[in-house]
Amino acid sequence: MDERDVFILADEALKGVVDQIREDQWDLAVPTEMTPRLPGSSLRKVIAYHAYDDAWVPDVLAGRTVEEVGAEWDGDLLGDHPKLNFASIVETAVLAVRGFDDLDRIVHLSYGDYPAREYLKHITSFRGLRVYDLSLFIGAGATMPAALVQGLWDELSPRAEEWRELGVYGPRVVVPDDAPLQDRLLGLTGRQPG
């Protein structure tokens, strides 16, 4: 499994969580610890940010810069049909990743230039862990797809401490060495297993 496969697993799993959001949940306030960079956010705002992030995937993989894309993805991407619009954006991103064949190509991000494989790791971590956070928040259960857990573990465990130092993850939560892999992944990324 390479970075493309793990991204696709994460994006499709996140879409699966969004599919389970009830109409009365879109305006719920999300706990600040789940979205420290978006304090006071509603669930809709969190999903809208993921839609925005996903909308960029084809452009980034095509080598476009922030300046070239400009404000193309600004505004309300969820519209009056948030689940359908989110699904469409995910489908487009997944197709772009599935058709991408040069993981060493340099892509241009707002915070620097990186090989595409690094870009995919960055955004996969964000999506994959949000699958767990949002599933718990909306009451959809806490079990992540096993293949996604394994893919995230393989990508994140070698660099978790480096990313923790950058503030990506909170303090490690100690879990037993023989705990299920999902619990070890959650502890590694500063989450208390549920």
C-alpha cells in the first residue's frame, strides 16, 4: 500500500462519516480540542474545511501553485446539499489521486514545496484521524476501517514524534503494547482511545 492507497482509504472513510451526519447535527458546535485552529466551529464549518482541502487535491497534483488557483475554491462548497456536494468533491479528489503516477514530483503548497508523497501523507493524516474524531462526535461509532488504521500506522508511526514537535499531535497517550492497532494509533497521535 502506498500513499495514494492510504489517501483514498482515508478520504472515502471520511465521506462515509459525512454520509451519516443527521440534518439536526450540521449546526452543532464541535469541541475546541477537536478543532483548535477553528475554535467555535460548527460541524458544517469543519466539513466545509475538509471540502475546501479536498477541492485543492487535483490542482496540487497537477502542479498548480496557490497563486495560479487563486480564489477558485473560496466560498460555500457544500451549498444546499452538503452530503452530495461533499461526495462529489471527494470523488474528484480520489480520481485525481488514483490517476497520479509520480509520487516524487514536487508539488507546491502554501507552506512550501514537497514531493507529492509527502503532501499526501500530510493530508491523509488530517482526514484519517478526523474519521475517528467525527464518528465519535456524531455518534457513528469508534471503529475505523482496519486497512485505514494499518495504512495510517505505517505512515505516521515513523514520524509521529517529529510531527508532535511541530504541534500536529498532542502529547502521546500511553496504551498497552498489545492493545489493538487502532488504540495504539490513537495514543500515538495524542487521542484517548474510546
